[in-house]
Amino acid sequence: MSKRYTQPFKGLSLSERDPQFIASLMPIWEWFYHHYFPVKTDGWHHVPRSGKILIVGSHNGGLASPDLFMMAYDWFRHFGSDRLTFALAHPNLWRLAPPLAKAAVKCGALQANAEMAIAALEQDAALLLYPGGLKDLFRPYERRNEICWAGHREFIKLALRQDVPIIPLVSKGAHQTIVVLADVYEQLRQLHDAGMPWLFDIDPEVFPIYLGLPWGIGVGPLPNIPLPVPIHIRFGTPIIFEGYGAEVSKDEDYVEYCYEQAHRQMQEELDQLMAED
């Protein structure tokens, strides 16, 4: 076994999630759920109570990502902390914030790679992922009502290979906890290509300019304190494709077809949620 798999809390093991640690966070999440945001969730009838499922979400609200934590509270309230549940997280979490990464691992975070995703589903776990990543988290405010997956299609291949339905997860309100004015990453990328080093030698992938706490005007993918905005979270109708299996997961045309289908259905779910009061 390689050294990286023997190091604790690196998000490369299925055995380090801690149901008792999750239970200890529930009172904190509960306060935010009822008093700070407050939160409404629905669509639970779309979520199987057991077996492997792939939950695919739209990310919102900067690095604070309040819809993620509020959904986590409601998830464990419904299913208990013992249900085998994992979420894929960006590998930079372990490089930039090791203490936070350790806590996330105890809650079920795994480093976002195909190997860990497959391992989780093969254990009949519920697996949560956000294909759009940082570009979704920091998409401009004018695009707050759009599903933004940044063209990432690996989750489609994963669903096809593992013969697992996709449960769409959308939310309303969380992207108003900060106001992203623009993303100037491409301009910064040009400067980097001309010789400017990245801070901490890490490509940030996005470089937003936003209004929010505590900075007033935030520049770059900085941590933020979310504004107290009501949040509505919804699980949508499962997305089922015409065919599954390892062979079709290698067919780029079919993967593209499934990606467009999934994106269309997710956008329809979000449109419906946004149209509601």
C-alpha cells in the first residue's frame, strides 16, 4: 500500500468518518438551520432510504457554502449519522486548511477522484458531489439561477459505470449570501503565464470579486461569512439514463448525450424552485 493511503485524515479512506463526531455537530448546525438562514427542504421522497445513490448538486455561496452544511444537517436528521454517506471535496482543502480537512473527513469527506468515488459506491454508500466546483461556488450573481458544471463530465461516467441513478440537488437563496460581481481568473491566468507565481504555488481556478462579509469587497477565493438569507433546498426527480455499463461510459457521444440530459433536468428543477415564492 502506498504511503499516501496510510496517512490519516487525507480523505483517501472510507473508514475515518465518525458518526459520533457528526452527532456532536448537529446542535450547531441546528441553530443555523432554524435561526440564521432559516432553511426549508423538500423532495425527500425522491431519496431511497438505503443502497447506493449519487447525489449531484449545484454549489452556492462561496467557500462558506451554506447550502451544503444545511443539507447535511437535514440529511443526518432524516437518516441518522450511521448511514454510510460520503462527499467529494477539492484536494486543495487538504493543502490549505488541514484542521478543517480533518473535521471534514470525520463527516465523510473524500478527496475528489474517481478511485474514491467508486470505492464509496461499491460500499452501497450515498455519495454527494458538486461537478461545478469552485467555478460554481463563485459564479457571478447574475448567473445565480443557472446550473454551472463547467463542462465536467466525469460524474456522468461514474453513474454509468456504477449503474446508479443521479439524485439532483438544487437550492435557492444560498447564492445570495455573497454577491459575486465578476471572475477575473482569465486575466490572472495571463499574468501567471507571463511569470507571476500563484500564491502558495496553487492554481486558484477562480478569482472572484464579490461583496460580502467580513471583507466588504472580497478579492480572490477568500473564506467568507454568509449573510443571513433564507435557503430552500430540494431533492429532485431521479435522473435515469437509457443504458448503463462500462462500455457505454467509454462512448464519448453517449456521455455527452447523458450530460446534456442531466443538465437539462437539473436546470428544470432549479427553474421550478426559483419560480416559487
